[in-house]
Amino acid sequence: MKLIFRIVGLLEGISFLLLMSVGLYFKYVLNDPSYVKLLGMPHGLLFMLYLILAYLIKKEMNWSNKKLAIVFLAAIVPFGTFYVDIKYLR
């Protein structure tokens, strides 16, 4: 379960960075919103999966509610999921 969570966290972090860089560049600089739509759906699914898996893995990892809140908040901060992987999962 931990390995699956790490993989989803990595993919979620990458999809977030791609959405915020490539997607927004194409949308606002090149006036082409199609990349936001293209990158947005996979990111949204990975985001939801990340939150669900974080909740399910809480007991296995012996996380307090405070640590779980940090893991949840890391999903909305750029590079946050990478921080969680280094700080709480290795």
C-alpha cells in the first residue's frame, strides 16, 4: 500500500507541475486552453486518489491527525507531494 501511495504521490506531483507550467503557459501565453483540459482530468483523478490513499494509509503509517493534515495540504502546494515522500514515506 505504501508503494502504491508513493507512486500516486509522484504522479500527482508531476501532473500538478505540468498543469501549472505547460497548461497555464499554453492557456495564457498562446491562448490555447486545450492543454489545461488535457492535463486537468488526469491531475484531478490523481489528486482524489492521493487523498483517498492518504486516508487509508494513515493507520498503517501511525500518522496523527496533524500529519494527515500536512499530507492533505501537500497535495495543493507545488512540490508538496515530493516533500511528503521524503519526510514521511522513506
